[in-house]
Amino acid sequence: MNKNLATRTGAGALTGAVNGIFGGGGGMIAVPVLKGMLGYDERTSHATAILLIAPVCAVSALVYILNGYFQPEVTIPAALGSVAGGMLGAKLLNVLPTTVINRLFLAVMFVAGARMLLP
């Protein structure tokens, strides 16, 4: 788990770039990188991904707002729902077996990828 600073910084840069380009999704990169490249366990990878993505999302959101992409009628209700869902997800991360967490993550990634293939 003791990877050098350049590897960790590169992993962070990749995560941030994906999040910035796609307006989200950095966690889909961060979790496999934290697990596979940096050797963290399942729960730590998911929790760290969230902690990494929070400031990246804040910076990306500011750029989007400054470029006129903010729509309060969509953003505010979605943000409230996201906060509630995030709280529930964080609690579930502590109680679900790691195999369930891994399979749920895989299912979400698979569905997201399949949706991208559909017009």
C-alpha cells in the first residue's frame, strides 16, 4: 500500500480529469485505482473515493456555474436527494459485506456502461 507520491498524484489527476470531463464519474475511476493500483481494501477505497471526489466536484461545479450551466429547478432538488442518498450509502458501507459492496459497484458500472451504448 506504500506507493510513491507520483503514483498517488497521478491517480488523483486521472480521477479529477474524468470527473471534470464527464461532470461526474470520477469515483468509477477512483475506486478501481485505489483498490488495484494502490492496494487499499474495499471499504477504504469507496470511502476515500468519496472524500477525493467531494472537492473535485465542488471545483467542477463552480466552473459549470460560471459557464451558465446551473439550473436551480433541477439542481436544488437533486442535491437534496443526493445528500440523503449519500448519508444512507455511507451507513450501508459500514454494514454490508464487502462482496455485496463489490457486486453492487460492478452492477452500477455495468448498467452505466450499457446505458452509454444505447441511443
